[in-house]
Amino acid sequence: MAKDYDAPRNDGVIDNLEELKARSTSTSAPAIDVDEFEASEGLELPGADLSSEQLAIPVLPPLDDEFVCTACFLVYHRSQLASGNSTLRICRDCDHT
């Protein structure tokens, strides 16, 4: 079935001010009372004691052919090592020279 895209549409738009006022008073949402303690219950604060927590994945040290970028602290293969300064181990993505 063909649709006439040039025909005027009424997508629930209210043209009448009185109708708008009637809808706004009849469908007003109740105010929600949120307790600050309940809202912050699941949040972890920086510097919190996490000594009793266990990691969900094993942490492996970098392999012999990998390095940790001193700028972004990600582990890369040594082929991604920037060729500029040999003392700082910086990846190609972080190298701005």
C-alpha cells in the first residue's frame, strides 16, 4: 500500500492549549523519593579497602616480546614500540614526535 508522504500528519501533537493543560494535570508522574544512602550503596569509592576482593580473571606479567607503554600503560607487542627514545618505552600510538 502506498503512503502519501505529502499529506499532513498528526503524530499526537496537541494543537489546543486547553487539551494540553488537561493532559498535563491528569497524567502527571508522582514524585520519587530516593534515599541517598540506598542510591550510593553499590558505588566503590577511590582508595577503598579491596584487600578481601578476588580478581575474576588471571593477571599475567608481560611476555619477553611485550612491553608496557609508559604513557598509556597498555601492554603491546615490541613491534609497536616507538623508535624514538630507547629509555622510555612508548607505543606508536602515544608517540607524538
